[in-house]
Amino acid sequence: MKPKVPPQDFYDINQLPKEKGMILFGISMSNIAHTQSPQKCFEYIQYLCTKIKKTEGIGLTFIYSDYLYMITDSSPAKKLRKKYIQQMRSHKYGILKLLERDPAWIVPSFSFLSWGQLLLDFKDIQMYLDSIKKEYASNKKFKAAVKADMLKKRLTKEQVDFFLEEITIFYLLVKGKISLSNDYIHHHEKWVLNCYPGNPLECEKFLYRYNLLGLENKHNKFENHQYNLKRKHLINLSV
């Protein structure tokens, strides 16, 4: 008898929806030269393309976490600015170089966005960040989930702010409260899929499971999901 394997190990996407959609690659500054290097990201993109059978158009946005990392990084601002700009530019133009090798790629369908641009361009973000912080302050189980993500390391206020801002931004993106500029999709996306080469945070799963901010996006079949690019595993965050 074959051993039973958890079904989630086989839960890959069969095919992406045919309607216009947006794929999100949130780029961690700590992974930008490793598991999220231009070459690795290009390999992830190539695999996702095997899931396209018929489509009206798909865009992909890289979201760089530069300003997010400034919450916890205590290095001088001038040093961080230089470091992050170099990393982001190297990554962006590394991706474009790989895409331009093959004319089959629709380069305008790929867009690049820094965390600072997100915070600047979407006026209601602070309202949602204040709401999630208020929820954290009053919800013991939510606090426990955030603490679990530290893996027994000391939990600081800065790290809490980092986690809460990160999970809230991507929640707002898949819930349709934030629509990203893309020269190919032009805000006409019917679905949004958040992709990352790793598992979601415990506090992120808690946010979706209990829908702490009370938002719904019934047009997005992936509103409660995240795709693990390493394991090729579509994770339902709401269960």
C-alpha cells in the first residue's frame, strides 16, 4: 500500500483563468539575489506560462519591498537608499534582459513597482493599516500568530509593523482595493494571483481565515489564495 500523501502537496493550478488577470511577485529585499533573483523569477514565469491555455491577457507586477524593509533595518538611511536602489535596478533590468532575448514575450505586460510608490499612490492604505494595528492590539490569537512567525526570536514593535504592513498590502491587492498600473492590462484585471517562493506567514493565514478587515472580491477567484512558486502549490489561506 502506498503511503498517504497530504493532498495539498499535489494542489497545483490546472490552468489560469482566460479573463484578463494580474500576477503579483512580491520581491523580498533579503531574497532578491537568491530565491527571487532575475533568473529564478524568469524560471517561475516560464512555469506559470504552462498554465495559460487561452487568455485575454495577463500582466505581471514585481513589487519591491524597499520601504517595507526600512521599518526593521537600522542602517543609515543614505546607505539603505543606495543599497536598495542598486538592488532593484539590477533586478529589474536583469528581468528585462531575459525577456528581450525572445520576441514572444510581451514586455509591456511586465511592470515594476517600489513599496514607496504603493504607499504614495493609494490614499486609503493608512486607514487599513490603522485598522489592522487596532485588530492586533485587541486580538490575542492574532498576536500569537504574529509571534509564531518570529520562530522564537524576539518580537519587536518594528517587526510587528513589518508583518502587519506586508500582509495588509497584499490582502488589499487581491481584494481589489488596489489596482496596479500595467501598460498591457490597464486596470481591467478580473483576477489577481499573489505568488511567492515560500509558504505564507501564520499571521497572513489568520488575516484571511477570519477576514479581519471584512473585504470581499467575488470577481477574483484567487482572493483568498497564495501560490507557492517553489512547491507549485496553490494555498487556500481562508481554511
